[in-house]
Amino acid sequence: MIRTEEISFSVGTFQLQRLSIEIAKGEYLILLGPPGSGKTVFLECICGLKRLESGRIYIDDRDVTGLEPRLRGIGYVPQDYALFPHLTVEQNITFGLRVRGRTEEKIAETADMLGIRQLMSRSISGLSGGEKQRVALARALVLQPKILLLDEPVCALDEVTRQEVCAQLLAIQRKLGLTTIHVSHNLEEAFSVADRAAILHQGVLQQIGPMDELVSKPNSEFVARFMRCEKRKSKSKM
């Protein structure tokens, strides 16, 4: 469903370096790596918010490298959710539809799926972190995307809410068959949703595979150290 061929992008001293990756249709891929490794930049390249310096991006075997974000069939949830505080929940959810001139189909169905139907008339400022996350996700899903990109979608949530939202994300992804890339720093989170995980470091893809394989068969000293460190962090939060 997603294929990148040696994509490169530079900002300041950072460079995403000739990154090639293939993600299957309906796959849930977790993107791991230390801060500054290029995870968010990679998502922004996929959805068209960053213009590549070189390389190609294919979605469903279609070259989308030069397409505008709205033409790529992607739903994107940024880390800060990017909700509009002056709009209601319903107005936030329908914003992307209105911009694209589309009818407001599947709004009630999407709200019910995420358990936020009762919040539709509420303002954003009065919502909890978990509720804001669900509103941002609903705004992405009503566009009926083929691909869902999630930039640390649960990092601001407490542990109980994090587990609940991760379970909900996986259930929705499986129900809709969405190809999903999910940026995370938490191994427990990654194990709970990932079909495979990819590890980035300094803009370079280090290893990709099932989570168990990354733990038991790291292909480099960096991957081994990173997985051990993140595993200790996850245990300390339990």
C-alpha cells in the first residue's frame, strides 16, 4: 500500500537519508527511534507536508510524490491534535469535509465508533486529553482514508487511558482495514498494536520487523541498546 524509494529530505542539520520502505495493505506499522531520528519528518513526507529533495512515494502503486496532501487519500493525526479551540467538536470533525467540499457522510457513525456522539456540541477547551485524541481521530476517519498516520497519538495520556485508546485504535484499524503508521516511544504501546515496527536513527532506517524479532535478533549494536533502554523505561512506568 505504501512504498518509498530512497526518499531524502533535509531541514537544518538533519537529513532523512535515502529511506526505502514497503508497508503492506492493512498493516499496522509502529515507527520507533530516539527523539530527532526523523519519525515525524517521515510522516510529513508521506502525507505531502514536506517536499522531497529526491526519491519517490507510491500509494497503492500510484506515484503521489507531487500530489497535494488532500489528494493522497491519507488521514493524519499530528502529535498536538491541531484542533480548533473556537469550534465545537462537530465543527472540528467536519472541518476537513467542508474544506474538500464533501457532504457530511458517516459523521454520526464515526462518532459512535469512537464513543464521542454525546460530545458533538461541546467546545474543545472543556475536553479531556483522551476525548481530544478521539476527536482528532474522528476528523481523520470521516475522510474515509486508505491510510492513517498517527504521530505519538497517546503520548499525552495517562497509562490507563493510553491502554484503552491503543485497544480502540487497533480495533478501528482492523475493522476498517486501514494501513497505519503510528509513531511511538513506548514499547508496551508498540507491542499492543504493531504487526511490525521500524527503527529510525539520524534519518536512517536501522531495522524493520516484528517486535519480537527486534528484541531477540537486533541487527546492530544501536538497535540492541535502543530496545533494551526502551524496555527498561516501559517497565519503570508500570
